[in-house]
Amino acid sequence: MDFATHIRTHAEPRGMTTLVPMRFGIVTAETYGGQVVTVPVAVVSRAPAPPASAAWLCVRQAVGPDRHWLAWLPADRVRSS
């Protein structure tokens, strides 16, 4: 599988909470191919990083008709759609 178009993920944080229902947004981030992209995502989880209460968000990027990629990003990279 070629991961060049997948958003580069950060290490999985501790204390994550699943968001039900998930929220939708837009993220600008670097891919494993080295490009910076702006793509729509679903925000599926969050995690704290003191002193903020939700400094990390796990986003779900569509990478095919029935395929998704999960990536942890700093919360300030995700904005509401």
C-alpha cells in the first residue's frame, strides 16, 4: 500500500475519549509523501495534553471508496467545516 497521500500521524496519546457522534472538519497537514494538504475529515477521538483539555484529535481521512486512515494531530490543525 502506498501511504504517500495519507496524513502523517503523531504518536498515540494517553487518555483518549471517543467522540459519539463524530464531528466533521477540515485539516491542513503534511502527508507521508511530504506534501501539505487540506482535506475534509471526521474527528473520531480526542485526548488531553495538559494544560489543555483536548490538545490532540484523531481524524479519519477517506483514502478510497471504502477505506479510511486514522491520524492523531494537534487540535489546532483542525477547524470546523
